[in-house]
Amino acid sequence: MIPLSLTSFFLASFCTLIIRQSLGETENCSLPPRGWNSYNSYSWIISEKKFIQNAQIVAQRLKIHGYEYAVVDFLWYRRKVKGASVDSSGFDVIDKWGRLVPDPHRWPSSKHGNGFTKVAEKVHNMGLKFGIHVMRGISTQAFNANTPILDVTTGKAYEENGRIWYAKDIGLKERPCAWMKTGFMSVNTKLGAGRAFLSSLYQQYADWGVDFVKHDCVFGMDMDLDEITYVSKVLGGFNQTILYSLSPGSGATPAMASAVSGLANMYRITGDDWDKWPDLITHFNVTRDFASANMIGGEGLRGKSWPDLDMLPLGRLSKAGANKGPYRKCNLTLDEQKIQVTLWSIAKSPIMFGGDMIKLDDTTFKLITNPTLLEINTYSSNNMQFRYISSNQSAWNITKPLAEKDAQTNGPDGPHLIRAWIATGRRGEIYVAIFNLNRHKSEVSMRIKDLEKAIPGKDFGSASCKCREEWSGKDYGVIKHSISTQIDIHGVALFVLNCTFS
């Protein structure tokens, strides 16, 4: 006989999946997107065989938990030959119109002009959606070849003012991609030929059956609002729905995001996140700022948009820029991994797992399918930093906001770094996550009455709250006044409270 808690878990997971699918028919990204991305585990070198193997396991093991997308990350068009790397040039496969197409040696089903059509069909037959990573503008290789521009309305070369237009007419050499200067440059969207080129790119992706586009080198410090605006218009004009994701997020601010949130469905708000503690800790201030600006679940392209904290680099991984696939374990401690999945969930970030699915270990699987975290990520609301926590290592007054102490103060850990988040559940639950970012164990406490400061309109002074902690499984019974606990170095406590009021 299956335990009731396990039955409830699978039922909730299945219902979440059905709701995701049904909502997706009428509103794009009603919930934070969830899926698998090849980057953290395969860098740029993933093959069709390995991608399909990973997607099959996503369908078998993660789909029931709401994971919908299988995404090929960057450089799927680069030939994997001697001399080719992330920073190399001249190794990409382009068609006669200057559009990038899959490397046929790594993606054999792309031969004869098929592109990703057959891969997309396989992914769709698994019950998943298919995504690809693309770059800004036009490739330097197409620019140097001066390929003609395709007019998708005629199927011929683009003509205007009595002449045919070419790549060198639209490429802006003075605006290269900041992190891949030899690879890509912006196109002039003020020109009809520039717009025609972008239209030809995204029409091809739609023809291939792509459901998700991760558009890189257009946001954050690489902001190209003109291109984002036009691509959003093109995607919005298709009969099929394509999720529009923006990257990278270095230097992103809420003010910057406000210009694009209505044009996209998710947008990175940090630089690339790898399995390093300094990378992880930088997410706390930025998530606080975007939550304070009410950017979580804002209006987006054909639906909603979500600030994106990047993929989860857990399990077996490769490394940035590597010319090989997964070969090592995640460098974060288990407690640090719990911090990461807890923050991503309570901040309602899209959850894109980046580890190798083929050798997915049980510990990582349990982290990325934790039912409480997925419930929070899917259904919680009023998600924000909660500033009314006290620690025995500090002189903070529990009744006033914590002083901000940047991660850079006294090294990457800083002194007395405690952060907390709060959210409310769809059944009235209250979730409080307390993160110990210190180099030492910390005793922390929270008064029940201080919940009023984040959840107005309720008298928590008269509340009795049933309380449990998710990661330890500890049942605290009924709490009326305060909760105290000790949190390990770089650890997290996630409290689930169900309160009644007298």
C-alpha cells in the first residue's frame, strides 16, 4: 500500500502538470517555466544522440513534476573539429541566407535542410517542448560571407530601392556581442532588410517546431532593446506559442527589466551561475530588488514574465567553455545546494536543471523534485525578503529591518549574513525560509507576531501556528510566540506554518 503522503505528492505533481498544460493553451507562462538545459553538463558540444537520451529521461522522471522543456544551449551550429572552441571563428554552419543551422555531424537528422525539425518531433512525441539557444543579430561568419537576406514573404532575396540587400548592409560591427566579440553583432532594425533578416531567423525556428527560444547577448550589460522589441513582435505574430527568454543578466536592474518584461516570458537577472559559493551568494540582493519592484509574474509576451536566476548547476557537470561533456560532481556542499533550490523556489524563478540526466543521482533528483519547493515555486504568492529575523551572533533588533551587509564586506561570506524570505501558499500556508550565509553556525529566531509586517490584515498576536521544518522534517507542534533554530554553516531552514486566529 502506498503511503498517503506519497500518494498526495504524486497526485499534486500530476495536477500541476495538467494545470501547466491547460493554462499554457490560453496564457503563455502562467507559471514559472520548468525544464532541462544542456549548458551546465555539456557546454557547447552536445550531440543529437546525447540530447535525445537526456530528453527521454526528463520525460520519464521529471515530466510528472512539471518539467516541460528540453533546451539545446549554445553553439549547436559549430563544427566540433580541431581548433573549434567557444571563442573560435569560421567553424559555424550557415545556409545561403546567412542563417545558422545545426552541425550535421553532431545533429545528423538536420541534413538535407531539416534543421531541428526531426529533433523537435522526437521531443514532442515524448510529451515535452523543445527549446534552443540563439545569439543576438547576425553571425560574423555570415557578415564576412556577405550572404543575401531572405524575404520570407516572397521566398526570395530581400529587395528594396531597386536592389538586393546583403549581410554587410545590416550588420553593425561597432556593436558586437560583449562576451563573444568575434562571433556575433547586432543588426540595424531601422532598416527593412535588418528586420527581414530577423524575421527569417525566427520563422525558421517556428518551422522547425521550436517552443522555447533563449535569446542571448541582448539583455543586462548587452542590452539591445530594438532587437528584443522586434523579435517579440515577430513571435507574437505566430499562430504557435514560443516562449521568449532573454539572457544574460549581468548588470540587470528592475528599471531595465521593466522595459522588456512585457516583451518576453523570462529574463536573466544575474550573470552565469556556476557551482561556486560566490556565484550563489550574489543572487540574494538582486532577487530582493526584483521582488520589491513587483517584477515576479508580471505581464509578459502573450502571458506572464519571470525574473530568471539561471540554470541549477547540480549533479554531474562540465565547466564554462569546455570542449567536453559532464565529467565532475557539483562543487557546492549539500547544504549550499539546498540554499540554491530553496531560493530559486521561493523567489519563483524559472527552474531549469543543468546537470546530466543520464547519470542523475538520487540526492540531486530529490532536490529538484522536492514537493514542497515545487508547490512554493508554482503556487505561492506575496514572495519577498523578510527582514524581521534575529541572530544570537548579532545585535539586530528583531522588530526592525536587518541592516544590509553586502556579500563583499569582509570577504565573500561577510559577517553575520542572515537572509530570510516569506511567501503565502494557495491553502493559506505561510512559508519562511531562513538562510545562514555565514562561515559559522547561527542561532536564529522569529516572532510570530512579526509576520504581520509582511502579511497585513491578520492579527498574528493571537495566532496559533502549526509548524514544521522542511529540510530536517522536524515537527515544532503549535507555535504561538516565536520559533528558534540553529542553522549550519551555509545552511537553510524552511518553515511551513498553518495558522489559526482566535
